[in-house]
Amino acid sequence: MVRVYIGLGSNLANPQKQLRSAIEALALLPDTQVAGVSSFYASDSLSPGQPRYTNAVAALDTTLEPIALLDALQAIEADQGRERKERWGPRTLDLDILLYADRVIDEPRLKVPHYHMHARPFVLYPLAELVPEGFRLADQRPLSQLLADCPFVGLERL
Ligand code: ROI
């Protein structure tokens, strides 16, 4: 079993409900347990002109390999009506593998630690609720340092 952190986001079709359904779907994955779920946070979209997002982070314990897990997450996104039209467009559900144990993965379909997580308060603050004291990312950056460099601005804890 390895510990994996998943970022969840939604800005369409009742985002809180989308996140709750996604967490139920994660709990049903084979060889996987949901070890924790953060609070939900609302924030404005980083791309202007979209509805506000609701974000959270879930901790999973799983034996699924990274690409198998990615396939499973994309199946959950598709189930919940995700349509991939524009790259940064609004979405019913976005599931990202943020961290996979302490592995650094650089494959065409999957980069871990997730490329954009280091400066995004809507990822870092929910993640911080779930990790132990002194936690470092797979690339050795201390989460405490990332948080210090990423103020809790524009985030609303729901
Ligand atoms: N903005 C917020 N607040 N939360 C997200 O999950 C999110 N996801 C995205 C873009 C459009 C970059 N903006 C976001 O993909």
C-alpha cells in the first residue's frame, strides 16, 4: 500500500455535490481506501470568466500503480460528465494525482508531483490538513515552506 494525495476540483453543476460523489467513487476503487478528506474550499478561477471553484484534497491508500490510478480517475471524471473541450475550461470534475508516495514521475500522461501544485493555495491548504508535521514533497520541498510562500488569499473554507 502506498499513500497518494488526490486534488479534487469542480466549478459546474453543484461543485460540492460533485466532490462528494467523487469521494464516494474513490472509496469504491479496487485495492484502495480513502484515508482522509480535507475541508472544502471555494476560490475564484485562475482563468477569468469562469464560475468559482470548489476544491479539496483526498488521501488514498492504494496498491494501484500510477497509470492504473490515472485511468481510474479519468473514468470517474467521465462518469461525472466531464467534457474536455478547452484546456483550462470549466469542468464538473477534475481529479489530479498530486503526490504518489515519494515518487517523482515524468511520463507524457503523468507528472508527479503535480506541476502546478506548488503555488496554488487551493491545493496546498487542503493538503496541509492531511499530512504529518514536517512533510516534504517527493521533490523534497517542505510543505511548510510552500505554504509560507503562498498566502491564504482568496480562499474561503466552506
Ligand atoms: N481555479 C481554482 N480556483 N481552482 C481550480 O481547481 C482551478 N482549476 C483550473 C483553473 C482553470 C486553472 N483554475 C482553477 O484548471
